[in-house]
Amino acid sequence: MGTRSIAKDSATYMPNVDNRKQLLDIREALSSLPEDPAKTVDSRFAEMAAQPDFPVATLKVPGMPARPLTPELANALLQMADQLARGKAVFVAPYDTKLTTQDAADFLGVSRPTLVKLLEQGKIPFEKVGRHRRVLLADLQRYAETRHQENLAVFDGIAADENPQATLDNPLIS
């Protein structure tokens, strides 16, 4: 697994308010593609896409050759177009990206000292490069998902312990 710098191989795409209608149109067009990407085998798809009369959706960017729009790419574009149309920024980075502690803290929405405590407690794996810590984006995503599931379990426990009648009879709640 190669290491990548977040600055070199990633990008943040901000929504362009003027282009929201176009993004909604893209989202609509991409959503009509088949949902089962498992049926498409990459090598077979490449052979079929090479035939001049095969009706394959392609992605054409000015100055670059057309590329076949695989279901996986269409799904990724659909999700990005959806988020951009909602006015949200989209961050794209390779899964094996190694982040600095500041980048990792920003990703989790915590302070750098809090992240360092999590690293030192062994809650998130990291490696040291010289005296600097580096954290894999994949490990951060795993940690964030685990924390989310733990929080949901706590909320479910609170909801299960709550007496619904006590809430209904509360005079402060109308």
C-alpha cells in the first residue's frame, strides 16, 4: 500500500450555486443507470466498449478522450452531484491516504490534542514517520463509524429506559 499526501491526491469540490440546476439534471440522468454493478465485468465491459456501435454511456471532458461510464463511476458521480446540489462540499481522496494529525483531527471534527490522546490510547491506529504521526483515512473512517454505532446504542438504551407515560403526563410539555 503506497502512502499518499492529502494535499497531492485529494480535492474538495464546493457547490456552485449557479450550477445547481445542472447538478440536479446530472443526478437525474445518472440515477436512470442500472443499479446492479456486479453484472458488469470490467474486462468484458472494456471489450464491448471498444466496439464502435456499442451504446455505452461515456464521460467526455474537454481536451481528454471519452471514457466509458461504468456503474461504479456513475454511482460515485451521482452521489457527488447529489451532495453538491444540496449545497454541500464534496471531498475526494484515495482510501489509503495518510493524514497528518491536524488533517485527521479536522476530519473527525475534534482538536488536534484530542486526536493525539485517541491515538496514544490506541483507539485509532497510527504510524510514526520520524517524530510525526500519520493516520490512514480508512482507520479514521472505521473509528468514526464505530463511534457512531456506539452513540446509537446509547441513545437506544436511553429510549428503552424512558417511560413514555412520564413524558405524556409532564405539564411542562404541551
